[in-house]
Amino acid sequence: MDKFRAFRVHRENNKVFGRVENLNISDLSKGEVVIKASYSSVNYKDALASTGAGKIIRNFPRVSGINVSGYVVSSSDKRFKEGDPVIVTGYEFGVNHDGGYAEYVRVPSDWVVALPKGMSLFNAMAIGTAGFTVALCVQRLEENNQLPELGKFIITGASGGVGNFAIDIMSALGYQVVAVTGKPDRHQSLIDLGADHLLDRNTIDLKGAPLEKGQWGGAIDNLGGEILSWLTKTVNVGGNIASVGLAGGTELNTTVMPFILRGVSILGINAPACSMKLRTRLWERLVNDLAPKKIDTIVTNVVQLEDLPDVFKNMLAGKTFGRTVVSINPEK
Ligand SMILES: NC(=O)c1ccc[n+]([C@@H]2O[C@H](COP(=O)([O-])OP(=O)(O)OC[C@H]3O[C@@H](n4cnc5c(N)ncnc54)[C@H](OP(=O)(O)O)[C@@H]3O)[C@@H](O)[C@H]2O)c1
């Protein structure tokens, strides 16, 4: 196989940076399946990992990119054969194993998911880790008896990838969606996605009593920190908070009051560690009952490998919205 292009992250003199390089397949982490990548996409974790803003990658150099879609080129595992369209997300992909920002990818066969029938490789990466994470949230919320009748459903980090899919999917499931954003200029686009109400995150009084008036039936939280603390105090009796992200902080300051007086539950969401059985089921749901309705609106940017450093910078500065797809070997 000829050399191919990959976005590889290095650490030199304690500085972490990435660049497009020409690699051989033998340069990549080992695995039974080689995939010719069609698309990847940019998640907050990719920005943290590829810039060193988060200590995500521990061993350098490393091809980053925590999700990819493409066609199998070769497989020593009989479950996959040349030409199969597949998806890889999660596990150590793009973290401690070379990832999806490359023309070719090599992974353990146990990480590979067959592309669900009816889903394109482009849409698989438009949805990517963000949409998959929302499907996992829905699964956990359902298991813990979340229902539209419990009250308005609040989604933080609304203008981001997870936030956009959460609005799209939860509104389609019949929830009255409240979108919390720090970007007033995105209000109309969030309404177009399915939000019923908007809340400017900068106007929320986060310093209230340990238990405030119950306002929300449940929540998907992408921010952590003060906002998550506030959510615990304002979710109604029996409601759930799916704790997804840390874009606003890692701390959680609350009391036991919401849990013992209102029966509020925090549901931990860990998409990378999701079992293969559930993973396959959730990808199937994402083309059936949880199929996002507004993918075309959610994808705001299609970029090349060379564009990644700028995308990461803007994402970490909170300036991006929606999903950025990385076109690697696009389908005709
Ligand atoms: N647990 C899991 O398995 C899992 C899986 C996927 C993602 N995640 C996490 O979920 C979060 C969202 O991921 P994503 O890919 O959707 O990221 P994203 O596209 O960058 O969206 C994050 C959103 O959070 C808000 N935000 C960004 N920086 C902020 C800051 N400093 N303070 C407050 N709000 C800020 C912004 O929304 P507004 O301006 O609209 O408020 C931004 O659009 C990330 O923390 C990510 O690591 C976790």
C-alpha cells in the first residue's frame, strides 16, 4: 500500500500540536481490520486531545480522531470482508490507538460496527460520537422512566454537536425542549431544530438555594460544573439528568436534597465504554426510531484534514456550532 495522509499529534518540548503527514500502514496501531476512511467528524474530545488542552492522548505521536466511517480494505476476522461499510467510535480510538483522521485506519475487529442499512457513510459521521451519545442518553433515560409528562426537558450546550442532536431527537420523541445556550445569535437555528424555549446561559442565577422550584422534567447536560449543580436543584420529582459533558467544568457542588427529597437521578453517560451489544442496537435505533430529522441543518461545516487545527481552536473557544464533518475520501 502506498503512503497515505494522516493528521498526527506530537508532543515536543511539552507542546502538543498536530499536522498532516504521510504515513505507512505499519506506522499505525495494530488491529485485524484495515479501513479506507470516507469521513470523520470533530467532537469536543478531538479538540481537547489534538491540542493538548485536555490530557487525553498519553502516548505520542498519535493519529487523532475518535470516530470514522469507511470501507473495509482487509480483515483477518471473518466477520468483516473487503468492501463492507463500517463505523468505528469509542474504545481507545483516537486516544491510545491511532484514530480516524487518516486515509487508512487499522483497528481491532471488536471495535468495528457494520453501517446500519439505510444510513450513509456521510450521515454516520455527521451523527458520529455526538449523535451516538444522545442515543445512549435516550436509552438510559427510558430505562429510568423519563417521560414527556414529567415536564419540560432542558438541554445545555445546546449549540454544540451533542446539544443539536439532543434537541432534534428529544423533540421528535414528544418532549417540550428548553435549549440553554451562550450564543444568542443561534436562537433561531435552535428553534428550527425543535427547541420550544430558549434560555441564555449567562442570565441563569446559578447561586440559588439547595433546592429551588422544580422547573424541568429532566435534562441532558453537556457542561458539568455550576450548570449541572443548578440542574440538580431545579429538576422535578422523579426526573433524570444525563450527565454527558464537561465543557463548563468538572466540579459538581450540590447537596443530597434533590436526590432524597425529589428522587432526582444523575445518569452517567460513557459512550466510549458502551458494550458492543448496546452499541450495535443504538446505531440501529439511529436509523429507525431515533433517526435525527435535521442532519442537513446540524452539519454546519465540511472540512479537510488540513483545516483541523483551526476547527479545534474555534471549538475550544466556544465559537463553533453544530457538527463539523471531515471529508477524507468522499463518496461520489
Ligand atoms: N460522556 C460521553 O460519553 C461523551 C460523549 C460525547 C461528548 N461528550 C462531552 O459532551 C460535551 C459536548 O460535546 P460536543 O462534541 O457536543 O462539543 P461542542 O460541539 O463543542 O459543544 C459544546 C457546547 O458547550 C458550550 N460550551 C463550550 N465551551 C463552553 C464553556 N467554556 N462554558 C460553557 N459552555 C461552553 C457551547 O454551547 P452553547 O454556547 O450553546 O452553550 C458549545 O457549543 C463535551 O464536554 C464532550 O467532551 C461526552
